Amino acid sequence: MRRREERGPPAGAGLIRYFSEEGEGVKISPRLVLYFTIGFILFEVLLRFVGPQLLGF
């Protein structure tokens, strides 16, 4: 007797199957994203206090 293939749930049921294949694109580590975010926040805080003097506001 032939075994049945196991199938995942239908896509129309709102469930999506994700495969382990990674697409092309830029690969950025989470640590680098965290460093850029912290640096951007510090830059914004610095501009908040020093910006008006530099820009003449």
C-alpha cells in the first residue's frame, strides 16, 4: 500500500509555510543594527542641545 504525502495546511486558511532558504540581499547582524540605533539616538540628543547654536536658531 502506498503511503500518503503529508501536506501542510492550505495557504487560504491564513497559515503560511516558510522555508529555510534565504533570499539575496544585504546581511546585517542584529548587533550592528543595535549600534546604529543607539548612535542615532545619541546624535539626536546631541543635536537637541547643540543644534540651535550650530544652526543659528
